[in-house]
Amino acid sequence: MSLSYKARRRWSLVILLIGLPVYVVTSVTILNALGRPPLWIEFFVYVALGILWAFPFKFIFKGVGQPDPDADPQARKD
């Protein structure tokens, strides 16, 4: 089932404004609970977590910054 352009825009806002901060707080909390690892390990864990959060939502974010493909070409303001 494919989401409409408007639905993808709304979901992307929800993910960025609510989901991403929750993910960041959870990641930091888990890493702090493990103790203080060496700086280079901590750096690579944060980089990996920073990249991995986006993969499940790739289909939602794809094309969101573009004009609505379903809109009437006459109504577009390019």
C-alpha cells in the first residue's frame, strides 16, 4: 500500500519532530547505561545510530521536498 504525497509529508513531520528526539534520547540513555566506552567506540556508535534511524523511513522521506506529483500542473507554482 502506497502513501499519498500529503500523507508522506505529514508522517515525515511527525517522525522528525517527535520520533527523532525520542530516538536521540533513547540512544544516549542506552549508551550512558553501558558505561563510558573509549571515545572512538562512542563516536562510531553515535555515527551508526545516526545513519540507521533513517533506513526504515526512507520511503516516507523520498520526494517529500519536491512539488506534489499528483497536483494539477496548472495549479503548480514553479
